[in-house]
Amino acid sequence: MRNKYRVLQVFDTPYTTARDYDFATEFQEFDWMTEDDVYTTLCDNGHDVRLLGIHNDINPLIEEIKKFKPDVVFNLTEVFNQKTYLDKNFAGVLEMLEIPYTGASPDALLICNNKALSKKILSFHKIRGPKFYVFYRSKKVWLPKKLKLPLIVKPLSEEGSRGIALASVVDNEEAFLERVNFIHEKMNSDAIVEEYIEGRELYVSVLGNKKIRVLPPREVKFGNIPDDEPRIATYKAKWDFKYREKWGIKNEFAGKLPNGAAKKIEDVCKRAYRALNMHCYARFDIRLTPDGKVYIIEANANPCLAHNDEVGQSAEKAGISYNKLLNQIISLAFRRKR
């Protein structure tokens, strides 16, 4: 297998651009850090890279593949027509075109985008997760007796902690009903309700297809968050840098783990990766309880690949430079089992 490829780097954009648009202006902005990091690094690695932004129209992808004839598509798409659950359809188009592409398959994207479905599959495979219940829009809402308060209420199919705030953690029926209605009405989304798991929040990145490698875990340190407040990765805690600075919230490599915890985390994440039929790379958000139990809270297919985000940082900690990481991801795209 040769080392240099024609790579079509594809990502979603908030507006329509020409197929030969260079995104030079956009790549100066923080919100485009991932696309810029990947593009710059792929070029540094010697690949012939073409950029393609997708906005509510799949035809430019088909046209660009016909014109550019890429060896592989580096898939960074997350939404289509403002719908996160359509990311699986984009991967499905690449499957139909029979072109190698990076990241998760359509079925893995579908499973991970539906938090209830992924939890059911993990539960079937005896992988621990919080007890949960789903409340669909237009259906009756009640406080399930089988769930133990406090609970956390989330959108069923959103990513990046969208819809998650301190108010998402509820400890009484009134707050529970109010938050479920908020998800239904304000976010126009079905809601999943989970038991709140107390413990350390860790992010564990995984690479591979058949041969799987678990990378060193990262941890969210909640700094100055008051003891009576829930320690969760809300949208503000993830993306509002002034808020993070105010409350001393940091993402760093996990501190000392209890005896046996590292091996337990590695085993659980490998089992979950296989159970969800993941490929290429993924990230698990887990909770490590004070008594050493490992709970998978979220399974993330195609997580952020910015140089300074969790996957990139964990790879470098494991001795895989960012340049090598992206080349390895491309190599995994060619070795995907069809």
C-alpha cells in the first residue's frame, strides 16, 4: 500500500460554497479548528488533498468524486440539513459509491446517535451503563418508579452536550417533568432520562478495526464547581471558555486510578467498541465510581479530531504523533471490512 493518496476532505458547512473553494478565511476561526488541523496535516504528510464543504445538497459530493477521483474520503461531516442523525446517511452514500472513507460505518453512526439504542446493545453484552427510560414527543410523561433519583434528562439524539445544563439533573418530579417538556418543546427532540452516576468523568479514545488499541484516558476536572452542584459536562462546561475559566474546569490526562481500574477501563472499552461494531476511531465517555465500577455514559462515533482535542491528545500521550494518527486513520479506512 502506497503512502501518498488523493484525499477528498469533506465536512459540513453553514452555507453553500463552490467546489473549488479554499476555506482560507474560515480556517482562521476557532470553530473551524478541526478542518484546518486535518487539512494542514494531511498536506504536510504529502497527500493531494481537496476540500469540499457540504450544505444541504449531496450532489457536489458525487460530482467531486467523479472529477477528482479520490483514493479515500476523509469524512468530517456531522450534520446534514441541520439534522445530526443524517450523518449516517452521508456515510451510506460513500458505501454505495464503494469508495474508502474514514470513521464510522452507517450502522455504527445510527446506533451511537440514538443513546437508547446504544445502551440497549451494551446492556445485552453485559456492559454496565446507567438505567434509563425514553420519553417520545406527544407521548405521556411520568416519573418512572424503576429509576432512582437524581436523574439526568438529555435529548435522545444530540451530540456535543447540546441540551445539557445543570438543570438537566433533577431530584424531584416537578423538575423532572419541566426538563422533559423543555427537551420536547424547546429542542423539538425526544428525551432520554438516565440515573445520575456519581464519579470521575473520563474520556477514553479507541483506534482500530480488528486490532484495537485503547489510548490513555483523559479526565474532566470540575475545579471550583460547588459540592452541592452536579459535576457534569454541560454544554457551557464544554464550549464556554469564560465559564470554564470561572469555575476552573479543565480537561487533562487522568490522575492516579485505583488499582485495577486502568485494566478494567481498557477491557470495557474494547468490548463496547466491538459490541457497537465501531471502526477506525471512537471515544467513550465513562464514569468511574468511588467503588471502582465503570459505566459507559456515551459512545461517540467520529469524535472530534482537532489536534488539541481528546483523541489527538491521547494519541500523542501513547506515542502516536498527530501526523501519524491521521495517516493511521486513512490506513484503517482501506482496511475496513466490507
